[in-house]
Amino acid sequence: MALPRHSRIDAALDYLSPVALPVGQLVRVPLGRRVVMGVAWDGGAAEPAEPADPGLPDDLAHPSRPSRLAGPVAAGEVGEVAELKPVAEVLEALPPLDAGWCELVRFAAGYYQRSLGELALTVLPPELRDVDGVQLQRRLKRLAKRSAAPSTAGEVPGAATLPPLSEDQQAVLAALAASAPATHLLHGVTGSGKTEVYLRAAQAELVAGRQVLVLVPEINLTPQLEARFAQRFPAHRLVSLHSGLTPAQRLQHWLAAHLGQAQLVLGTRMAVFASLPRLGLIVVDEEHDPSYKQQEGARYSARDLAVWRGRQANVPVLLGSATPSLETWLNATPAPDGPGRYQRLAMPRRIGGGALPAVRLLDLQRVVDMHGSRVMREHPLAPELLVALRERVARGEQSFVLLNRRGYAPVLHCTHCGWKSGCPHCSAWRVFHKVDRSLRCHHCGFSERVPRACPVCGDPDIQPLGRGTERLEEQLAEQLPGARIGRIDADTTRSKGSLESQLAAVHAGEVDVLVGTQMVAKGHDFRRMTLVAAVNADSALFSSDFRAPERLFALLLQAAGRAGRDAAHAARSEMWIQTWHPDHPLYQALQAQDYEAFAASQLAERRVASLPPFSCLALLRAEARSQEAALGFLHEAARAAEALGAVQAGVQIYPPVPAALQRVANVERAQMLLEAPLRPPLQRLLAAWVPRLHEGNRGEHRVLRWAVDVDPQAI
Ligand SMILES: [Zn+2]
Ligand SMILES: [Zn+2]
């Protein structure tokens, strides 16, 4: 007789199962009146066990796992479970999620302070939650049919058909092959051929019958990388995982990876949680990109989890970037007493010896001295830059004008009384969109027709202040008659497939001057582009966000990399930056194309200011109907942290403050920063503190929402 046995599900709930369930087994269990999916966890073990050999990067090692897992129960609130209910169905057709996957989820839940159940359920495909055994069988049959053609040990291309490697690529691949599994930073300038390194590294794993996981920061970068991998490895099954898939597609792709039928999995940050039973390599392309950090729910960093997963699975991790994040750069910097945590692999030269575009700093003060003060008020571009653009148009070459702000103008104002187009629901301006004559709030979505006259004084003279891509496009069309101007930003690419068709038009040479936001600056390979101009970069120079300089440097260098990718044009490719601050160290480093000098100066500043990577941060955010309530909750939370000995443990608690964007959709936001020199004391405190916050959110200090953000991107 099989003895009933507890299986831990959803971190909080126990169920009866007639047989011992393997850890990671997917089951369906009754919850309230519904039947929901669950993952068998720790068959009966009371506490999560510490892995025997953590083998984690020091900076992410979890010092002490919380003994109780905190956070809302994902599947719904259930009261006291007086009697254990039996498991409704074991999804036996699926092999259990492997130990590596379970450890990853357990680590992520603990580190980012979420409940195990919530995290497990959010990282599995949503469609899986409603699938019963019968439906699952049907899907598996369909999958088996599809994967019948390519065999698991598919063919890989022979050496003769592969493109020749540059010296840099050869050296990097040799170093990779010689190294034990580790985390490597592939620091390669734009156009140095990082993708070819990914392909070759992947090939070695595919030959050995292992799976390869490739992460990209944004969905719109997946198609081109997908195409390159699919073209190179036609005999291997490749699946993508990102939010653009239908729920059914996402489940099919997930199943293909989980069953080992797909050897290549390519996706956005969510793909870091793919179930990969034969994982052999993880690639994180553009590892510095902020999109790798989830901004709601479990606020995980897919880049950091990829590093953790690689260490834990003992497989190599390849972090690629032309402008690594300062965290990664520091980890890849040899310490005085030994090597860095990551191995640094450098590719400082472009393929085919093409030069990087020369960076020209156009001093706006000199432009004004020469042409008078009206010139920059009325025109977005200095006369010198217009001349350079006209030359390109005449030669049949393309240009890209980067302006990281969409809409026509960020705000409208009344010239008579000074009224400005604020959002009634947010502490933000509403952006003027000329195309439909609307005033739109980019934070809450509130939109209205532009008023005919000032709503305060009735004066009809309301004017745009500042400039967005829509206005820039209009002004360029006036100043470059005959040139074909195109624009790509979040507004022009709303409908499905529109980004692809607009990019195709640029590639086909149907656009002379492309106006766009950072969306265009990333990854795209425009062969005929010889000029990139940034027209309002200064606005990020003096931001209160401590990561703003790092972001700006990466964006500008990445944008510069769009020019001169074709060796025939490389010599006359340029990047122009219009600036009032040409002597700013950031621009100077950019002009010298010296990432290392920039990183060194930024790291020195961060060290002095005790900012990451020289300290560890966590942010407690609260949202409430009133600012007093939000701040009240945070003050209460601060007292709770002090009572837990935060200060003695070396965790500094900063006073609660209103958020930078204080009100969104009529909800008041406030935040409180916690800082510690090392992760262990901060993690220990959070583990003890977060459960108290759950208990404490009641009474007069009750807030609508609160969340802990570990390693926040912005503070
Ligand atoms: Zn007015
Ligand atoms: Zn709003």
C-alpha cells in the first residue's frame, strides 16, 4: 500500500498524493473551487536545502535562504487548510522539471523576495496552467509530428561553407575552447562579429548534443538573430520565447525545449527560465541592456540569473557587449590578487578592418557665435549638420538622426499665461502628438484633443515647447527638400509587422534620412548608412539617475555603430553630436571611442559615492491613494527594519521620499532605499523583513501596492 505523502506546492500548500512525486513534477490540484497547475516541491522536506556546492558568483551568492518564503500566493488566497486535499492529476506525460530548473527558481524567488509558487507560476507558460492530461497528450502528439524531421544530432555546416574568421574571432574562440566552463565577457566593438562567435560557440555544443540558450534584450531584435541561427543550423530545431507569441505558441515552444526537441532557444528575458534538460551554453547578447531587468512582479535580472544558472549548471556563459554594464566590467577586471570573476575576451577591431565612424562634437555655442542666436531656436539642426546630411543625400547614402523622445513636442504651453499641458492624473506633462492632434500622457495613457485655446486664459496662442521625433521629421522635410525622410519610433510601429516593413524600406534604400529613437540604435545593420547624428543627447548628461551616463554612452556608441558597417563606406562614416558641453568627459571618451577610460572614470565616481557595483541596493516602493499613506507605510517599514537590527548589520536605511514620478493615474508613489556594502547582510535583512511587511500592511497605513526591488535599475 502506497503511503500518502505530502508534496509541497505553491510554497504554502500541501496536498496528498498516493505516490511519492518526483521534485519538479507538474500536477493539477484543487484550489478553492478551481483546479490549477502546481509543481511538486520538496516531497515532505520542511525547508529548502542549501545546495552542497553553491559555486555561485560571490556577488550573487545567496547567503541565507529565507526559512519562510514570502509573497502573495500566485494561485489565489486560500485560508487555513484544515484538511489536506488529494492531488487531482499528475501530468505524467511530461518529465519533471529538472533539479537545475528548480534550483534556479528557488534561488530567484529567495533573492528577489517573491514566493516560490508565484515565481514558478509566472515563469512557466500561462497556457500550461489550464492544460489537463488529455489536452497535453494532444499537444505532445502534434509536437512529435513536427520534430520528426530534424534529428536530435542534426548536421552542422562544414568548415568550407562557413565565413572566414577574423584574427580577433579566432583568438576569442580559441580562448573559449581552452577554458573550463566559466562566465566570459565578450567585449567587442560594433561590427567586430560577436554574432559569429555566438554561432561558432553554439555549434560546438550542438555537435555534442547539448542545448543552447540565447538571450536578446528586445523582441524586435529576435527576428534577425533567429534568421542567422536558423540559416546556420538548418537541421536543428530553433524555438523562440518572448511575449510576442500567442499563448499556444509559447506553450509549444516551451514544450519543445523542455522535451529536448529544440536544441536552440532564443528569447527575451523570460527565456532565462526555459526548461533545458541538456543545457550546454548560455549567450546574453547586449548584456548591458536595461531590458534584462523585469520591472514588475518578480523584478529579476535575466542577465544576472543567466550567470547564476551557468555557474550552477557548470556551462559557459557568454556575455556580449560593446559597452558592458559597469557591474560586468568590474567583474571582468583582474583584481590585484588574482583574475577577475569573469574572463574578459576582447574584439577591438571591426571585421574587414573597417574603421569605426569618427565622432565629431558640434559645439552649439560656436554655432550660435557664428550664425546668431536665432539659428538653434528655430531649427533643430545646426547649419553644418544640414550640409553634411545634404551631401549624403546627394551621394545616395543614408543618415540616421537620433532623438530619444517621441511625439511632436513634450509639452504645449500658453504664451500668454504660461499654462502647460500637464496630465490631470499624473505628475507629468502630456505630450503633443500632431498626427492626431492629441495631448497624450505617456504614463497613464490619458488622451484628449488639443484645445483650440488656452484652457486657463482663453488665449489662442498655444505653442509646442521642445521637440520630439514627429516634429524633427517635419522640420527635416522642410530643410531637406527632395530628401526622403522616414521615422521609426514606438508610435510608427504600433501595429504588428510595421517595424519589419519600415526597416525593410530603409534596407531597400527607400529612405535617405531616418529619424528615430533608441529603438533604431540597437542591433540593426544598415549597409548604406554613413552618418549618425544625435541632436539632444545633452538632456541625459545631468540626469539625477546615477546610471544615466552609462546608458547615454552605450546608446551613443551603439548608434554610432549603425554607420559604416559596409567597408566600402567605412572611411567616410561619421557620428555627429550636437552639444553645449563638448568638453564633457563622457563626450571626450566617446570621441576617443575609449570605453575603458569611460568605465574607469565612472567606476571611480561610483566608488566615491558608494553606488553599485560598490554597494548593494534594494528599493521598497509603495503606492497609495495619498502621499501620506505611502510615506506612512514606508516609515513603519523603516522602524520594522531597525527593530530587526538593520543598522547593526551594516544596512543603511535612507528616509522615505516621494518617487521621482510622484503620481501616476491618481496613485501616489513613494520609495525608500536600503544600502549595504555587501549582499549577505542585505539579503538576510530582506528575508526577515519582507514577511513583516506582508503582515504590517493594514490599518491606517494600508497601501494599495508595495514591492521590494532588489538591485533596482534606477533609484
Ligand atoms: Zn493661457
Ligand atoms: Zn497621466
